[in-house]
Amino acid sequence: MRISRKKLATAMIDRDVNVLQLSERSGVSRATLAAIRSGKSCAECTAQKIAEALGVELESLLERNL
């Protein structure tokens, strides 16, 4: 599952959350968040934790395959 780098950055900015705060809130390591922010894919459960920590629907963070 791939989270859109742009959508993740926008959600973090909108909520005034940095990587350390997102890591603490989601339980996802900073290293994993860094990998996701650089375009790597992740497990669905990881993506769900991030979405919940940001208070958004998972689908709103996912990349669209056109």
C-alpha cells in the first residue's frame, strides 16, 4: 500500500504535526515514516495507524493509480 507523499505532507501541515509527533501518536517508528515520506510502500495496518493519528480517512492519504 502506498501513501501519497504530497497528501501525507499536506495532512501533517494542516494539523501542525511533525514527524516525531506523528510517530508518537501513531506508534509508527520515525524510520518507517521517513521511508513512507520518501515514497516507499507500507503495510495496510501501518497506513491505518497513520491515518488515525492524523484524524483522516485512510483513503484520503492513498496514492491513486491512474
